[in-house]
Amino acid sequence: MAEGPKPIRVVDFSQVMAGPFCTRLMADIGAEVIKIEPTEGDAMRRRPPLRDGHSSYFGTLNAGKRSVVLDLRTEAGRQDALRLVETADVLVENFRPGVMARLGLDWDTLSARNPRLVYCAISGFGQTGTAASRPAYAPMIHATAGLDMALMSYQPGLERPAPTGMFYADILAGVYAWGAIQTALLARVHTGRGQMVDVALLDSLMSMMVYECQEAQFPQNRTRHVYTPVQAADGFIMVVPLSDKNFGGMLSLFGHPDWGTDPRFATAARREANWEDLMVHVEAWAADKPAETCERLLLEAGVPCARYREVAEVMADPATQERGVMGTVRDGAGAFQVPNPPFRMSATDARVRPDIPELGEGNADVLEPLKPKPDVAP
């Protein structure tokens, strides 16, 4: 039986979040991802949530990969890395710019040895320029990119930016890196050569602020319309009666109250301009009803509405399970659920692979075949 095409081989020097998120998406679509770790392992192996010493945080980012331990401070470790990269289609790293060059594993060196290599470097501020050497963690990027101040401007009464625990910059950069790698691999089909991909967390976050970048150049007379939560009896709902049809359905549900003829709410543009006043009336209706009841009644009336939920509720939702949003993986502490890739494909098995690598489990299988063979006397 003829063998199918070999999977794309990815050598992953990245750690923590942005790079590992990118390479997990590669593993999710069938790539062979070899995670290079120092002798102590990726720092994420020790980050909570922990179960019997195993991090499910690490597992989420690294399911489906092989782990190879290399001490890149040694000549032997660097030589193993060079031999491995010579067999690779893709390399991903997220060190501070200059680190890979000091190790002799930079783009110029490696592309000379493997011209088909797609080399993706993820950093805070890009590979060149005066800011390139600055340290970069996602919360710092959120601050320096203007995201936190933009979010603060949408929260009335705040006197300082809100604390953060969601690392948008890391995830967004990981997604952009994943997409750029696919583009580079497609280009290689036509040119026969790989290329360098430079992804910056700052650039990634700036690309998300579509309105804010334009408003910074062209300030408007009134502040941007924002959608606000509505308090129900036991929680919150998000209600968006923006179109005339939505608004009419809401008025019908509410019994056509007098404020329904208020000129401030007569058109979609006027409703946007007077959104807070409109939500006062919606909240008066919702105040004595459970949030789930509000959501059901409004949806039945044709009014876009969603109840605010905890993450655990979403994971347990039958609709979430029917869609296959979560997949099951396992490590030394047992099985748990992680998000699948957020896309489905008709001809590609796009899903999280179940096994999380133990530190160094792939050393023998991956490195031994690449070792120089001793000369054998005739």
C-alpha cells in the first residue's frame, strides 16, 4: 500500500503562550510538532490549574506535540537542534530578538542549511526597530498598545484601567502566526523556498482596534456607542434592539409602553445615540424576572439577547457539546477538556489531538535517527 504524504514537521522552540498556541493549532490540523524544551521544561508545566503535579494550562497549549529536551547552552544541544531543523518544514520561536542568533539558530543560518524552511519569529515589538529589544508580556502589550485605555473609556466612572487576566495579545499573535505560516507554506509550493515570518504582539493587538485607530485620527463629536449589560433579577443580559424590527418586537413584548413613541428611540441611529436611556426602560422590565426568562422571552419576540454566563455553564451547554467545541485530552493526571480549534473543515481532521507530552518523551524517537552513524570498517 502506498504511503500518504508526510505531515508537515514543525520544530517549536517557543514557550509560555503565543508560540505554543500557534503550534498547537498546527498540531490540530495534523502537523508533527516537536516541542523543544530546556532541561527544566517549559515554565507553563508548573502553572496552575494543577492536578497531581500536572498543569492543565500547559496541556491546553501543548496537546498533540512531542517533547524533546535540548540544552541549547551546549554545543551538543545546538548540533542536535541543527540536525532537527534540517528535517523541518516550519520553525517557530518566541525568544527576544537576538537570542536565536546567539545560539546559531537564526533565520540566515538555518535557511542556508534548509532553504525550504518557514521560520516564524514571534516577539513583542517585532524583529527590527528601536523597540525590538524591549521585554514583552501580554499585559504590558495591552497597556502600551492603548487597549486598556480604550476599554477604560467605555466604562463610565472608572478612574484607572481595569486589572487584566486575559492575554488577548498572546492568543491573537498566535493566530496571526498560524495563518501567516499557512500562507508561507502555500507560497513555497510555487517558489520552492521558505521565508521568514515576523509576528509582533503589538502589531497584532493594534489590528484588533479597528474603530479605535480611526477615531484616534478623526475624533467624533460624541463618544462611541457601547453595549451595556442589563440587570435582571438574578444576573445580567445583553439586549440589542437595534433594528426597527428588533425594536418593534421588544415593544410588542413589553405591551407597547408610552416610551415606545419617544422620538429619541424612533430610528436605529437615535437609539444608538440614546442607548443608556433606552436600557433604563429595558432594565425596569427585566428587574423582577430571572435572566434566563428574559433571554427566552426576548428571543421569542425576535429581539437579539444573550444571558451572561459563567465559563462552566458554556462548557456544559448541550449546544456547545453538540458543536464539539471542547475536546478531551489526557496527561499523567488523567483526562480533561480543552477547546478544539474554532473551525471545522470538510476534508481535514481539525481537532485537538489527545496526548500531552511528558518532558523529553520524544528524545529517543526523534533525535536518534538523526545522529551521525559511525563509520563501519569493510
